[in-house]
Amino acid sequence: MSYLIKGAHCVDPQVSLDEVCDVLIDGTRIVEVGKDLSADDATVIEAEGRYLVPGLVDMHVHFRDPGYEYKENTLTGSRAAVHGGFTDVATMPNTNPITDSGSEVRYQLDHAHAAGLCHVRPIGALTVGEQGEALAEIGDMVMEGAAAFSDDGRGVQSAGMMRTCMEYVSQFDRVVCAHCEVESLTKGGVVNEGRASTRLGMFGWPAAGEELEIIRDIELSRLTGCDYHVCHISTEHGLDLVKQAKEQGLAVTCEVTPHHLFLCEEDIDDSYDTNYKMNPPLRTARDAEALRKGICDGSIDCLVTDHAPHALHEKDCEWEIALFGIIGLESALPLMLEKLVKPGDMSWSRLVEVMAINPRRILRLNPVSIEVGSAADLTLIDPEKTVVMSADYIQSKSKNTPFLDREFTGVATDVFVDGKHVLSDGVVQDGS
């Protein structure tokens, strides 16, 4: 089909585009970009007042498929992704079974194709069963389409094993994404160590438990020449370590979540709402401020959600036994617009860099741009549309978020994936 998007404010720093124009999609490609375009056989979308950007990418999500489909599955996760404005998501391997061989990668791709909504880019495990003891089938997973490698949910505890992983992954031009956690320091920790753990009377998870692995892995990246990416960075010092590595010319990148940007340990009150229980935990207000500065000034490469669906019974329980994590695919863009773009701290171009351009580069995906010949993977955003993040609004199977029932202004209204109109006027188009 053909679509003509009329009068959108198009933003794409890759092609120095930041102006109102029309975009014509025919089939899976952009065929024309300009002013006052027309096409007799095209469906016209009047987009005045809205922003058109390259399709958003979340390079850190959990779809729980296979093994934990009671929390989320590929279809519900894909619905949440496009509803939040994302055309691409990279799924972490801590499924059941663990995604540590080519057959598990193929499973995810087949189920994504059946869902027919967004591009799913599986991330394979570094070690067998994420146990940190034996190298996973890296080459097999690359052949089947793995975009990157990580033992997410666990840090690789052995430096020697991590070195082996990096040396092997580097042969396939892929990046190692590290969940940085020294378990001998964090064991039993359920909240940030310091004021929060003292005030709340719970075991602490120290910042050093994250930062020590960042230090170690940066040096292993230097040793092996492997590209290295820090998952869900949460501390000011951790970010300083990444900045120093970049200054030294190392291939080191990092990502941050909205909850580590816009929440902190002080948001955990005596109601003990487990939707504030994260891994890594919410840190200090100073850490959050440093991360906000870092994503605006270019120190942090990507905004990710770490979308972590859980069933009600897994969060509606005592804090100590509740599972870590929250959903985030549908609240990420509204939060970025509300907290950073609208106040003027972040430009639209920078938003596109951290939510569309940089994740594709790190994952070795083909670039997507608003120019003739590019894949028609596009996100149309209405900065003035107001929504309530209610249980009915959320398309994810799980509803575990501290932003439940919050009102937001600024959301994706339309999403195109390979030219297919998968989100139309805020409604997911999957036939369900």
C-alpha cells in the first residue's frame, strides 16, 4: 500500500532534516520526501503539528517468550512496543530455556513474524544457561540472526570467562552487552545501599556492585578489542568510567532507563510499593541528575526501557520476595517528552539519536532515515495528545509500573514497520 504523510515536522539528524515536509511511502520503502507532494492512490495522513522520526528502537526488553508467557508473549510484547512508538526491539535471553543456541533465536524470530507487528532482534546469551561457566553457541546464534550477546539478569562473574566471551564475540562483529553486578557484593540486596536501605530497614545493593564490573569489563574490552555496552547504567561514577573509556578511544557505549533517569531512592516510601523495586536499584537523586545530564550531552548513547513484565502475584507481595523490574515500552516516550524535550533540556534531534539512531548502530542494524530509498520504519508523534496510562490503555499483558494511571501529554499516534501501518491513530492494527 501507499501512504502520504502530509505536513509533519520531520526530524532526522542523519540527513540534517528538521523541517515540515511530506513523506510518501510505497510498499516497504520511502519513495519521496518534499513539499506539497501528491499521490492519487495513496492513503493520506494529515500530520500537521506532529513529528515524524525514524522508527524508535528499544535495545533492551524482556518478552518472556518462551517459558514465561503468563507474564508476556511475543504478540503482547509486540503490541506494547508499537503502541509505545517502537518499530524494533531487542529481546534479552533470560527466557526458559535460555536463548543460548540458534534454535532459540529462530523460535523468537518465527514468533515475531507470526505476530506481524515490530522487528524483533534477539540477543543471545554469552554463556550456556547464563551460568557463566561455558561459552554459548555464539556462531550458531549469529547465523540465525542474533543481534548482540548478553547474560542479562546476571553479571558474568569470572573475569577469565568474560575475556573468553569478548574474544569470541568480537570475531563476529557483535557487541557484548553487560549486566554489571558483582554478586558477592549484591547478594540479598533489594534496595540501594545507603540512606534508602537504612531508612527502609532492608538489605542494600551497593553502587560498587555495579561499578566494579564496569571497571573490569572496560579493561577487558581494551585487552580483547571487543565492543562493549553497559546495560541500564545507574550511577554517576559508573557513567564517569564510561566517559573516560570513550575519551581513551575504546569502543564502549552505555544505555539508561527512564526509571533511573526520573526516579530515585527517595521515591520509595513507607507504602513499600514494589513497582519501585528494580535491578539495578533506584539510586540517589544525584545519580539520577548526572544520568539526565549524560543522556542530554551525549555521554549516554541510548534510552532503553528494560521492559520487565511480571504477573500481579509476583509484585503484589512483600518487598523482599517481589521480583525486580517494571514494564516501560508504553511510558518511555511520554516520559522523555514530558521530562526532557518539553522543558528544553533535550532537542528533538537528540531524542532521535538516543531512541532510534544509536541503538541501530550498536546492534549493527541497517540505518533507517527519512530519505528516498530508506526502509519505511517510521514513528509519528503527537506532542500534545494526552493519555492516561491506565490498565486498559497498556497493551502489555502485565501492568507492573509506578506510572499506572498517570496522565501524560505526548505519545506516538502512528507507526509504520516495513511500510505496514501497524499503529493507526493510537490503535494497534493486528486484527485482534
